[in-house]
Amino acid sequence: MKKPDSPDPTIKLLRQIAFVSALFAVVLCILILVNWLQLHRADPLNSPAVKTMIDRLGSDPDNAQLREQVRTLDLLSRKAYFTSQWQIRTGGYLLLISVLIIAICLKTIEYFHKKLPDLPEIKNNTYWIDRKINRRWVGYTGGAVVLVTLVFAFLSHNELENMLGNAVSRGTDTISGKNASKNIPLSTSGKAGSVPDSLLTLATGDSISSDTLLDGYPTWTEIIRNFPSFRGPGGNGIVYQKNIPVSWNGKSGKNVIWKSGIPLPGYNSPVVWNNRVFLSGANETRREVYCFDAKTGKILWTARADKITGSPAKAPTVNKETGQAAPTMTTDGRRVYAIFANGDLIALDFHGNRIWAKNLGSPANHYGHSSSLMMFRDMLIVQYDQRGSANVMALAGKTGDVVWKTARNVKVSWSSPVVAFTGKKTELLLAAEPYVASYNAGNGKELWKMDCISGEVGPSVAYADGVVFSVNDYSKLAAIQIGETPKLLWENSEYLSDVPSPVASGKYLFLVTSYGTAVCYDAKTGEKYWEHEFDNTTYASPIMAEGKVYIMDKTGTMHIVKADRTFSLVVESPLGEGSVCTPAMVDGRIYIRGDKNLYCIGK
Amino acid sequence: MVFAVQRFPKPEFETGYLQPGTLLPSPRAEILAAMDVAILVLALSVISWIVLKKRSRKGVFWMSLFSLIYFGFYREGCVCSIGSIQNITLALFDHTFILPLTVIAFFIIPLIFTLFFGRTFCAGVCPFGALQDLVAFRPQKLGSRLNAVLGMVPYIYLGLAILYAATGTDFIICRYDPFVGIFRFNASFGMFVFAGILLISGIFIARPYCRFLCPYGVLLNWVSRFSRRHITITPAECIQCRLCEDSCPYDAIDIPVTTKDPENRKIRVKKLIWISLLIPFLTFAGGWTGSRLHITLAGVNSKVRLAEEILTPAAGQGQPESLGLTAYKSSGKAAEEVYSEASEILDRFYNGGWILGGFIGLVFGWVIAERMLSKWHTDYIPNKGACYSCARCVDFCPVKTDLSEIKHEKT
Amino acid sequence: MKQKAFIILALALLLALILFMVKDLFYNSPEKKTNPYAYDLRTLKKGDTTQTAYIETRQVHTRLPEIHGLATGINDWIYLAGDNGVEIYDQAGILKNRFDITGNAGCVAVDKHGNIWLGMEDHIEIRNASGKQIKTWKSFGEESFISSIAVTDSFAFIADAGRKVVYRCDLSGNMINRIGEKDPVRKIPGFIIPSPYFDLAIAPDRSLWVVNPGRYELEKYSYDGSFLTSWGEPGIGIGRFCGCCNPSHFTLLRDGSFITSEKGIERIKIYSAEGKFSAVVAFPSSFEEGTRGLDLATDSRERILALDPVKKQVRIFIRKKDQKSN
Amino acid sequence: MPTRREFLNTLVRGSILAGLGLLSGALIFRKGKERECGFDFNCKNCPRSNDCLLPRPLESRQMVWQLDPSRCIQCGRCATDCVLTPSAVKCVHVYAMCGYCDLCGGYFKPGTKVLDTAAENQLCPTNAIKRKFVEDPFFEYTIDEPLCIGCGKCVKGCSAFGNGSLQLQVRHDRCVNCNQCSIARNCPSGAFSRVPASNPTLLRGFDQKQTTTNIKQ
């Protein structure tokens, strides 16, 4: 093959062409870059100028001049967008062509102007030394990679895995066995929650001996002196104290010991331990726990539930009627516990110092989480019936660790747990569509359940003398004889409650509907003894004390009726302020949370 | 959302308006995909013939130009053999993933050809190689040190690509595909910058992507070491003229090794034993390191990111909700489902981190050990692993024909 | 020297490339990118829930897979009809009966005897409360799609979305006349039905009202088919009917005021008997995005029942003042 | 004489070859796990095969990217994240679902008072939808394909207020069928998937058979 001559001028020319093309390419590159930047900076399709002008046009629709302006500008900006794209594209093609020219020129030069290989000078044979050095360098590189990786791993080491682990375990029905066996004695002799009949045995019986096993939680006698949770001891709506006031007037101040403003709203009810009254309040941004001095009504301390790991940044959207702080707090006399609509759970000591706090995961709850907390021994019981994952769990009061956790196959509910001693064991009674269920309060094992409730369950159950009463609006009122195989004693759906929970003595069941009708049934047969319309919306749950039933309607008027088979109104005492919260009663006093204020009633 | 029966009457047009049909163009005909495979086989056969029989640099050049135009500019890059690694991996791990036969062909066929003829695929079929070969105007020697160190990158890249493909996270080779934008005259800005950088550095460092990034190159490298035939610099006996010594732009010519290792044998054996004991340790250390990194690694997975976002919502109240979160909310999926999915993926990444790290550790150990084994050879020979069979060196060899074939030469 | 500079330059570029890849891979969260072409419907859907005149008190959950029709009957029982099934609940939401039907019921009505009239796409089926088929009418035509039925003491009014016409029939299924066909002479505008929602109802004063969704109007017709009057205007505003074709459903209260439901911007509103906007029952925030087919009914206690086919519930609203009557 | 090294090489080569053969064989002949609606081309014994709208098993199994409009949330990523500019995803008008409304939710900005084609009333950022009067009160809406950038604004408007006849689809004449679609990578709702090339559309809400016959081959 004949090799063509390589005339110098040709090569020179080619070099020049290549150089010019390269220059051209660089200029094109810059132009394209500028164009691209412009397009991205200005974003003509979202031109704010056009937007504001259209807004103006919206308020001034007859301005023909403005309309013209909008149209022109809109056209221009769209044109700018497409032209700019066309320019970039054309620029790209030109760039490619110029690069192609460079490549052709250089390749031709290379072809014509083949350099003869210059013999490289013979180096000292460094082959073996090179290999040694190479080994070392590879080693160094490896070390560097490990180092960089570890730095990365360290820097980015976040809590994701743990958080996920927690989040996942929340959804499963594992019971953390380790803690359960450590903290809970196998004997389930109960001591919290019961009926009046078994009160004595509970207070004095073998329960005391087991007290010594577990230090740091109140005895039943201690509990019933106080009002430690929603609807009182065990959450059953029964107060075992005496001298409960019957007559007062919030407006005139009659029998009102003090009245104290509550900083943040909340539909939770006060809980009382000795000389302290606790409640919580929250709005979308702040969640607080308040401790009132029972004597003076002064706020002793305010604790904020903030900076809690896993707490969602945004408060959940809740129904106005539920609010951000619907669940009532609870206390075991050592600590107070509060939960909020966003799933933040906080434990404080009696001085307002935070002991622990955690987030249970944003409640998937369309009205807002409202199940109140309950205490049992040194455990905090949380009913967490959320969409997709319903469970009930017990957390160690001291640490917040999950002691046991039981999954529930139920719909979302708004009812609260009730702890009742049923003769042999302490049962935890929960209601949610589709069933009322009982769990061993000590270890969370399900004892029995009965399909007898449906809908969006708000009322909690009532327990008396071996019978559990459950009710929900658009469902039915059911009396369940408990035992190994629970039996439906009777049912009725004439009067149903939406919010207030029923309350029962051994003989009677008292029910208040949310539209204000109070009904009394025979607890064993279901025979209706009386009904009475109070004609006002009622959200607060009735409380039974000293043979009377305290029914407070939404306007704040307390209707006190005899707990008897005939209707007999004792007295009606107005608060002078609306209220939807269940009153708390201790010896000689009633604490009522009004819409804005906390009232202490007594003499 | 419910889009159940959307039954409704069509408007009754009185003016004789005819409702147009909804026309959608159909994708590329399937027969063309089969044609691609045929052309791949054909191109590989031709290039192998050019390299091994014709020994013509010019032939290689024109063949690579053809491939650049066909596989690059006409076929616009996808699917390519490099990217097919990920499809194969995903198909192995995810039984529901459907693997088109062409993808299998694009993965397997070049490997088989390499097994018989060396890396002729790189020389004249791969459009990426062709493009870079074209711009290698001023190739510089990098020195064995840099070659050794930078040569580790493809292993890491391959490992990561397999990890992400196996977990169904992403195809990162395709994500950082540098040249596909050029083939399509259309890409995101970042991709163009990527291509620009590679091509500019490719003027001085020949084939930077092939040598220091290409994950498929790792496989080809290893397969090629055991190839049945391979390009030789000289068709006959090497006359030790040293003309070819600097001819390879890829530093892939092994110069003769005729001296013995100056270190004494005892020490060498000791070192070799030591390093072979070190390899399991390196593997383990790498694995451990990799496992430490698994959360960072998993952060690439969108499901993990979503779970993280749900768990730790952005601090700023005023910030608009991220699109991922919006989509999650409108999907009506339970958070628990997202969490358990994410934690499952996280587990996979933990195991994957061990395997990836272990693999990288093993490779480092092997590369060190390999540089201890002596390779006695007197001729200038192409390194079978690293050589791209571009046939540049052939042009430099003064020995043009095998003496035994001289009778047939008629020029 | 020059060579070295080139190598260093090239290496630096390569290194930058790898660093960029690492950064992009690990420190890039595409979720954070905002949408430059966002079309935010939420601002259109805002509404102060405290401003509603009604409050939702209850939901009745249904187990029908797809529900299309809602009606109330004697004793305020609630009737639901959908694909392959009918459910009957009492006024408290307790399931009283449930039976299967063959085919899909697009709408339901209940007559004074408690018989259930089902619009089965192109024909009508009448069943008694226990589900026994009493009568099946013959098809109105292949393209018929019955979207609403109203039954009075002597007539049945049937809205056929497929043929864009209302039929007046006697109770045994004989057609008396067709109402609402486009007729320039009688000044009847004709129904425009771009989506399968076409509702009618009999007002307490026994007048016939029909939605003309394509015109965003409710139109009043005499029984013989004369166009009497109409009201309603299109628009996003709270007093108007939005979107492509609305209202999708309506019903009337005893005082003759209208309750309307819309899709697009999902809301339920009340208009006075004269068609003047009076109050909101539910804002879009109460519904899942994209909810459509909010069939409405009222009962003797003037509760408003709305069928939510997405949540698969009947949602019951009561006037805020008289919550007690719930 | 084959040296020991050569013999070893042959051995390794043989095993690599065998490995590759096994791998490809396994990949070609293995059966996918049974899935609800498959796309696994494993239609044998499928109880739903009679009323299945999916294509019959294909030998080459070519797949293309497509987006499922029923999962789409109109996030705008299709416009911004495609490797192509303008995107390969464009709005498709399913006329068979259109109500031919005067007040079109996909055409007009919310709150538009005068229903005309004036620029200030149009929702589309590129004015790619053409409105044509058919007869009272019907209007035909057509997509001007070259102008459409696939932002999905009109899709959102149409599905919120209308029948959802405007839907985003990957246009296979434009799509370069990347091995990993970059929109799919960033799609927040996971609406993108690989679908068989023989049935490359995922239009929703009405009889698919109706459109497949309409697809220009």
C-alpha cells in the first residue's frame, strides 16, 4: 500500500482547522451553558410576572389593557422557553460537528504524520521494585477506603434502624418476654380496680404480701383515696370516698373553693393524687402537663412534652371535638403520665421533671387519639387502637419500657381501658369494634372476648359484680356475664351512648346518652327502671359516689340523681361554664374541668 | 381513588362530529431487537477476525466506528452489555422481574467471545470504548502505581451496582451512564457534564471509563485471562526490538521479565504465606466495614427514604410536604407496611454490606498477592486481562508475518 | 513536565467525577424537589369546618364492595345498593337485611310499601324488603343507564343518564311520557350529562326536579314535561357548582330546600327552595380526594345521609343546633 | 505439548463456559413466580386466561416503560426528570371518556370567568391543549403533542373535576426505553413499571380492548 506524501502545508492547515474548531467548540459550550442557566433561572413557564398579572386580572377582570399585557407576556415567555430549547439543541448539534471536525483533523494528522516510535531508553530494570511499591500502594488505597467508609458510616449513623425496628415491632403482636418475666410475678392477685363488694379483701388480703414483692406502687387503699385516672380508680366510674359535695354554683361562687385558668385547651379530665391535681392541654404546636395545688388552685408547675424522639413535626389533624389532648392522664402516686394526640407519651415525677418520654407512633385515628391512660401496679396501660395496628400495651412506669404488648384485631376506638378485679384475677377490659375483650392485666394475655359492639366506639365499659356492660351508639347495649365462656346476659338498643360511658353498681346500670337522656336498667335482667331527659348534650361520663350518680351535661350543669330503681333528682348544680370533662372526686371535693377553668368544689 | 365503572353516555353530536380515536404509537418492533442481537454476534465475529486474523489496526478502527454509529447513535445505547449486569442480577434476586432475551444475549455473548478471543468486544463493538478510543489524542503513560490504584475502582463500582440491583434499588450503572446522552443528543445537564469530563480527560488518559470505571470490564478482564486465543504483538517470534514498548495507550503491554526477584526465596515464600493468610482477614475486615455502612448504602433506596421521612418528618413547619410523602398519603398505605418493607430492605443491605465489603477486601488481597507471583516471560506480550485488542501495537511491530507463511505473501 | 500536568488535570477531573457520583448517590434526596408545575387543588378545597351548619355524627359501614345508591324508607331505614348486592340498615345503623342481586344496581328508591326499586343499568327491578323479586321491568334500551329513581304514590320517575331523559311511568312500568328531551319549541334545553351522574327528586310540593349537570343547574319540570324553572350557576365559589358536571346528586328537605353534593371539589351544600345558597354541610376536607358519587338522602328527623363510596360508609349529618335529636 | 498452565487455562475456561451456560439457561427457562395478574408470561393453567387482556406469552419478552395513570399523582416529575427534553411522557386524550365539557377542568384555570381560549385562562403552561367548538354545548379538546411537556397539570384538573379523560402516558415514539427509566427512579408513587412491548399502554378507567384496537400499529 502506498503511503501518501505528507505535505507540510496540509498538516498546517489541518492543525489550524482543528484549532479554530476547538475554539468554536469552547465558545459553543459557554453559550449553551449560559442558555441553560438562563432557562433554569428564569423558568419562563412559571414566570411570576405572568402569575401576578393574572391574579390582578382576576380582581380586575375588565381591564383590557392588563389582559393584553398578560397575553403578550405569556406568549413571550412560552416563546422564550421553546426558543431556548431550540437553541440548546442546535448548539448541541453544532458542538458535535465541531468536535467531529477536530477529531477528523487530528486523526488525519496522526495518519499522515506518523511518528516513528522513539526507542525508549533502557531503564534500569525496576520491575520488581515497582511491583513491591504497587503492592504497598494498593494496600494504602485499601486502608484509605476502609477509613473513608468508616468515617462515612460513623457520620451517617442514625437511629433509622432502631426507629424502624420500634415502628415495626409496634405493628406486630410480640410480647417482650424478657421484661415481662422480670417485673411481673406470676401470681396475678390483683389489687387495682374492683367492685365495692370485694373492696375489703383487696385492701387487706394477700395483696399486701405481694406489695412487698414489687416496691413503688400504690396499694388499693391508697388508690381509692385518690382519683388516679379517667373515671376514677380502675376507670370504672365509681368513687369510694365520702362527703362528696352535691350543691354548688360556679357563677355565684357558692361552694367553689377555687377556680384556676387552664393555659391550653384539652378535653381530658383532671386526675387527683393527694394534694395535687393534674391535667394536660395542647394545641397544634404545644403540649403541656399542668400540676395544680389542690389547696390553692395555683399552677405548681408546667411541664412541656416536647423534643420527644420520633414525635411527628406536625400535630395530627384531629376533630375539633377531640382536640390534641383528649386522653386523660393517670398517676400511680409516684409519677404522672400523659399522652397526646400525636402519640407523645410522657412520664413526669411529682415535681414536673421528665422521667422518660417516647412517641408511640403517630396514631392513625381520624378523630384524634382519645383513649385515656390507665395504671396498674407499676405499669402504665395504653390502649392504642389505631387504624391498621391496634394493640394494648403495658409500659414500665419507671422506664417506659414495654412490659407486654398484645395486638388487637379491632377497628379504631376512642374508649378507655378499665381495670377490674373479677374475683380471681385482675382483668383489663377494652371495647372496640367488633368486640369487648378482657386481658390479664399482668401479662396482657387475652382472657376472653365477645362480639357485641360495633361502630366507632367511644364509651368505655362498666363493670360490676361479674358483669361487663358495653355500649355504643348505632350498636347496642350489652351485658356480658364474664367467665371462661362469657355469656350475653341481655342486650338493648333503645338508648345508646356515643360518648359517655355507663356506670354500674351490682344492681343497677346507669346510662347517659350523648343527647342527655339518663336511663337506669336492672344490671342483671336488663329491665328498664326509669329514663329521664335532661335535654342537654352530655359528653362527661357519669360518676357514681355515695349512692348517687353525678351526670354533668355540656353546659356544665351537674344533675345528681339517686342511684336507685326510681328516678329521684337530688339537686342540679351549675358550673357556670360549659364542660365536657368527667369530674374527679376525692374526699369532700370535686374537681371539674370547664372549658377554660379548673374548678375545685367543696367547703 | 375509585375509578370504577365510568359509564356515561357519549354526547350525541348533531353536527356529524366524529369522535377521534385515541392513537398511541407502538414501541419499537420486536423483530428489531432480534436484529440487534444478530448484529452483535456478527460484529463480534468480524472484529475477532480482524484482530486475530487480519491483525489490522485500520480494520479495528473502522469496525469501532461502525459500532459507534450503530450501537451508539442509531440504537441510542440501551440496552448495553454494561448495563445488562444489573438486569441479570435483579432477575436472579427477583423472580417477578422479567428479563428480555435480548438482555441475556447482550450479557452473555460478549463474555463468550472474550473467553475465546480476548476482549475484542472492547476493541470494536462497545460504543463507549469506540467513542473514547476516538478522542484519545494524547495518551500519556500513567505508571504502574496509578494503574494499580485506580484499577480498584471498577471492582467497587461493580460491587455497588450488583448490590443496588439485587436489592431492587436502582441501576446505578445506567444512572451514571456517561455517553448515552451524546448518543441521543439529549440528556440531563449533569449527564452532559459527565460525558464532557470523561472525554476531556480521555484525551490524555486513554479510555478512562473502560479502565477505571467500567464494571463489565471487570468481568471481561477476568474472562479474558483464560481466553483461548488472544491478540499477540508479533505474529511470529519477538525480536526484542522494543519498538512497541510505548505503543500501548492503555499500559497493557507486559515488558519481558527476565530477572529474578531480588528478594531471596525464603522471604518471598514467607511473604506469600503471610499474604494468603491475610486474605481471609481482609475479606472479613472489608465485610465488617461494609456492614457498618449499610444504613448509608440503604439510603439510596426510595422505600427506606420514605420510611425515614415518615418517621422523622422535616423539622421546618413551613416547608411544603415532600412529594414522596404526598404520594404515600394518597396511596392509603399503612405506615407499618412501609416500615416493615423498609426494615426488610435494611436487613438485606446489612447482609449485602457484608458481602460487598468482603468482596472488595478479597479483591484487594488478591491484587496484592498477585503482584507477588513471578511471571517469567522473555517477550513483549499484551496483558491478557487489560488488553483491549485495539491492535495499535501490531502496527509498531516490524515483524509483519510469520515466516512460515511467507510464501503466501505477494506484495 | 507538560505531560505530567496533563495527567494531573485528567486525574483531577476523574476524581471529581467519582466524588460527584458518590455525592449524588448518597446525598441526594429527589423527594425534596418541589414540583415546578404544581396545581394545588388544596387551596380551592379549604373550608372552615366550624362554619358548617351540620355536624357529622355517625357512619354506617357497609360491606358491599361497590356502592352506588342510597335511599331512606319507612322508619328511616337505610337502603344501600351496589354491585351485586343490597343492604338494609335500621335508623340506628344496625344491619337488618342483606341480599344478593345479579348485576349492578346504580341507584335505589323505596316506595311507601317498603319495596325496593333498583336501577339495574338498563332496567328496573322491584324487590321486597326480604329481597324477593316482585317485578322486573323490561329494558329501556341498550344504551340506557338508570341513574336515579323517584317513586310517588302513582308514578315512578326514572332518570336515564344513558339516553339523557327522564321517564314518567306508572307503577306497573308503563311509560307515560318522556321528560326533558331537547325541544327548542317547548324551550326545553335538553340534558347534558358528561359523566354518569344524573339525579332527580320529587320535592315535598310534589314538583319534579332534575339535575342538568352539564349546565350546572337544577331544573324543574311539570309532570307532562314542560320546563318550568331552573337555578344554579357554574363556578368554584361556594355558592356555585364547580367542575365539569355538577351537582352530582341532590335531595330535598321538608321545607323544600335543596341539599346538593358535588364531585371535583367534594362538598355538600344546602340551597333554599328558591335556589339561594344557604349553608355548607360538609367541606372537601371531610372526604378523600377524588370521592365521587356522594348520593344523598334525608330522613324523617331531617338528618342528611350521604353515601361515601370511597370510605364505604353512609355518613350521617345532623344540624348543629339540634344535635340532641340525633 | 500443553503445559500445565495451558491445561489449567482450558479447565477454567471450560468451567466459565459451563457457568455462563447454566446462568443463561436458568434465566431463559426458569419460571417466574405466579403472580396475581402476572406479566410473567406464564399463562399455563391460569384461571383468568380467558378474560385476560394481557398479551399471550412472548418469546422475546421485550419490555417497555409505561406509567399507570391510576397511581399517578401528577407530581411534575415526568416533565422534569426524563432524560429527554421535552419528556417522552405526554398527555394523552382518551376521547372515549371525555365529556366535551364547556367548563373543562383540565383546560381552564380555576376561577376562570369567561370561558374562552385567552391565554390568561389556560391551565396548560405551554398552551398545548387546543379547544375547538363542536356544537352547543360541546367542545373538543386536542393535545398539541409537540408542545406538551408532560407536566400533568391538565391531568390533575381533569381527574379532579371531570372524567379523567386526560392521562399521562409514555409515548413510545419518543421514549428511548432506558434500561432504568430515570422518571421511574424518582416517581414518588411508583406509577412506572415495565410492561410487555406488545401491550404498551396503561390507560385507565374504561375498556382497554377498545383502545388497543385504536392503537396505530
